[in-house]
Amino acid sequence: MDFTRATELNAAVIAEIDDAFEYHRWDAEQEKQGAAIREALATAVKVIVANAPACPDRSSAIRKLREARMDSNSAISHHGRY
């Protein structure tokens, strides 16, 4: 269920919202996936810092990579449900 498109607040929608905002401990496989993503994104940020001049666009690029990390973590935590 996509609670962002819900037309009423019923028990199923409430349960999905609560699940989306609850902490989910990762298992070993999820830890491995998260580490691979963190490493790749950190490498991308290092390349950007080393090669792009400091400016608002560079800051935006780095911010988007941080957002990508958070969204990736969510995808792992929720098994791609959101």
C-alpha cells in the first residue's frame, strides 16, 4: 500500500505510516548492501571535492548524494516497499 496516495486514514494506512517511520534493524545482508552503497557514494563525493570548484552547484551535488544515501538506506530497510 502506498500511504502517500491514501484517500482516508484507516487502520491499514496508519500501520503503513507507522512502519515507514519506525526503526528497522538491519540483518547481515542489509549491512553488506548499505556498506557498498556508502562506500560508492563517499567515493563520488571525494571525486567531486577533488575536481569541482567549491560553489553552490558543488554543494548541491554533494547534498544530493547524501540524500541518495538516505533514500538507499530506506530502500534497504523497507525491502523496496516505498
